[in-house]
Amino acid sequence: MRLDKYLKVSRLIKRRTVANEACDAGRVMVNGKSAKAGTNIKPGDIIEINFGTKPVKVEVVSIQETVKKEEASELFRYL
């Protein structure tokens, strides 16, 4: 699954366009490397997102095309 879509489905970032812009600005890293919006994500990957002064680091647990709001937090685990 594409990185920007995963960020939207998992609700780490609310909108896909915002996720796309964050990737283009270099604020998203996957496994320690700067990632583009089209980077493929698989379970076990580590995603780091820099929201201003607050960095967020998560591990991808599972990937689903659609998920309910209540179950979105089950797609990743905070590190």
C-alpha cells in the first residue's frame, strides 16, 4: 500500500493530500530513510512523522484498504 494512503486509512494524518504534502516536504521517514508518498508500506516498517516539534514514531502492524474509525488504531503501534 502507498505511504500516503496508509497514513490516511490509519488516521495518523486526516487527509491524503496533507499526507502527500508531508511526504514531499521530507517530514516522513520509513525505516530511517526519507520517503515519498508512493513508497510501498508493509507490516514491520517503522514510520517516523515530524509534526512541528512533536515527532511520532509507529510500527506498521497490519495493512487494510478500509477500516472503521474505532479500529484504525489497530493498524499501528506507537514506539
